[in-house]
Amino acid sequence: MSDNKQKVVEIDRSAYEFKDIETEKDFYRMQEGLDEETVLKVSAEKNDPEWMRDFRLKCLKLYNEMEMPKWGPSIEGLDMDRITSYVRHKSDMKNNWEDVPEDIKNTFERLGIPQAERESLAGVGAQYDSELVYHNVKDEVAAQGVIYTDLESAMRTEYADMIKSHFMTLIPPTDHKFAALHGAVWSGGSFVYVPKGVKVDIPLQSYFRLNAAGAGQFEHTLIIVDEGADLHFIEGCSAPKYNVANLHAGAVELFVAKNARLRYSTIENWSKNMYNLNTKRALIEENGIMEWVSGSFGSHTGYLYPMTILKGDHSKMEFTGITFAGKGQNLDTGAKVVHQGVGTTSVINSKSISKDGGIGTYRSSVVIQSSAKKAKASVSCDSLMVDSISRADTIPGMDIRTDDADVGHEAKIGRISDDAIFYLMSRGISEEEAKAMIVSGFANPVSKELPLEYAVEMNNLIKLEMSGH
């Protein structure tokens, strides 16, 4: 990608640093806690069809019956009785950026969203707290038959049956407690449908901003890439820091048809008071390709393990991810894959960095079922500790049910080399800059997979984390 074709989006870092709770005058905020009344209010706000309202109530019942997850770091600091499930601006969603309310527009402009849309995106959805405030797709992309809209509106169109037949089938509410919670109070998110044979040349993006203190965000993204189609979808996330816990429990369901390809890239910069308990799954048909690119740089506690089901013969998956755990952070991340089809292939490349006592845990699951003859799976996880008080753990899981498979796993855990730091310092570079350079080089396999402006943003986030800001 040449520099003259794409400009770098400059980000105003103050967009991540707001600490004052905003005035409530332009916002509708439900009471804290979760009960049937809350769920019915959310359903009414969404103007749900009857099946969705009933689905929410079933999910609430499951949520109340299920125990907290047994895996991952402790989430005892998350008090659901103190979390507000729904906060929205009193303005409706807009399709013209100039019509977006000034307070919201200013936030997204600091984050560089409108500029990115003009210069390098085929369409943008922007969610603020519980609602989409802006959604737009370029005319030339819409002319190809690509549907990119908010999920709630799509449920009241000719795509209603498609949504009903796919919604929370990859992530059933019985899966874990926070999947059930999501099913009960989900709000916002995007619906994408790419017709057969259509190749979207430039990415679509959704950006999620959780701005309200003590709130939860539960957006649902549903993407269907039809036979022979091709799409790159980018997800960005951020939130200001407050002195109370916030919760992100979104869901992403991806369906990749025969001979289709989907790349799903994520850059997360949640604040350090966020509990990020997100669930992402993809189902891949024959000869389909799923590519994950993931960068996680925020949240107090994180559970994030994108999962791919290689259902079709000769389907493929590649996951490339990096996690940065700084002071006070406990990030439990990785990837999961289930091989079902013959000749399926998966490659997982995961990197984690821990600093200032941060804890980075790599957790993975590779399942090769008996039907997946001639399957190939490769897992590589590297962990880098910047100092002696940080921690890195590797918890790989493999379940191989056929002898006719090729499986490899490699893990490395280490600290920054004193010799490397000394060498760089001998060339006139400060110790802090030397460490930042080494960490940026460690992260390079991930950044090179991103579009230019997002790679620059990721490298800027690494520099900020390394400087302790």
C-alpha cells in the first residue's frame, strides 16, 4: 500500500481521557440493575417484533439461572446491580454527519471517524452508548447490493427472516452467563449482507463509544458474506475513564459462505475501568476464508477469544492478535477453532505484552473432530514481559480426534533483552525509547496486517502504554 493513496488519520488523544460525567439532559438512562421490567423497557425502546421480545425474556431467565464463568480472571469487582443496561441520546440515528448532535459529533471527530470515512472507508456505523447515532454507506457500494445498516432497522425490512434465522445461533444464550445477558438487553450494532460474488474493495467500519459512567454496552454485529463474496470489516472501540465499573458484553456473529472471504479487524482501546466480556464467532463453509486481526489495549479485565467453526471442506482460518496488559490490567485473550470439514486449515499467531505488573494470559482451544481428515492446525503464542513485576501465562487446549491431522504448537515467554536495550542506548537512544522500539518490533506482525492509518494508531497506542500515559 503506497503512502500517496492513503492518508494517516490523526487522533486527538483527549478523546480517550474525558473524566467528567456528562450532563444527563440530552440522554435517557434506565435505572441500574436487571429485571423483567428493564428487559421489557429495552424491548419497547427497540420496537421489537414479538419473537424478539419473547427471546429477551427467555434469555433473562437463563441469565438468572446460570453461574458466573469458571474460566479467566476474577470479575468480582463487577456488580451488575450497579450497571445501567441502556443509555441513549434523545436524538434519532442520522445518515448525514452534519445532523449528528454536536456533543456526540465532537467526540467522534476527536477520534478521527469522519476523516477516516472520507478517505479510506466504504461505510461507517457509529454507536454512542446503547444506540447507533450515525450510519452511512457509500452510493457505489450500495449499488452493488451491499446492505450495511443498523440491526434493529434491518429486522423491519425484507431481511427480517434472514436475521431471525441467524440471530444468536452461533452464540446461543445457553453458552455462558454473559451470552444470556447479551440476549436479554442487546442494543445497537450492525447488520451487513454482501451478495453473491460481490467484492467490497474498501473496508466497512463500526465504531463503538461507551461514554456513560457505570453503563453497559451490548451491541450485536451480524455479518453474512454470501457465496464468492469478499469483505473487510473493521471494528473500533473506546471509552473514557471513570471511577466506577463499566461493562462491554457485545456479540459478533459472522457467516462466511462457500468460496467467500471475510477479514474482521479490531482495535480496542477501552478505558481501565472496563470489564470487556465480548463474544465473537464465525461459521465458515466450503473453501471459505476467515481472517481475524485483533489488537487489545484497554480494559481492567478482559475475556476475548474469537472462535471459528471450519464447517466446510477446505475452509481456512487465520488469527493474528496482540494484547497489551499494563498496570492494573488482567487480560485473558486468545482464539478458538473447531475443525469439522476435510482438509481444513487454521493458523493462530498471538502475541502479548505485559508491563507495570499487568497480567497477560493466552488461552486457546483447537478442536479437530473425527470428520476433519487431513486437517492442519498451527498455533504460535509469544509473550513479552517488559519488567520483572509483570506476568504472562499460556493455557493452550487441544482436542484431536483423528490420526489423520497435522498439528503444531509453539510458545515463547521472555523479557526484553538487556543486551538489546544496551545496544540501542549506545546509539544515543534513551532507555524508554529503546524499550518502545523493541515492543513495536514485537508487535509488527499484527500492525502490518492493518490498513495504514490503523497500524499507525496501534503503534501510537503502544507508545502511550510504554510511556505510562
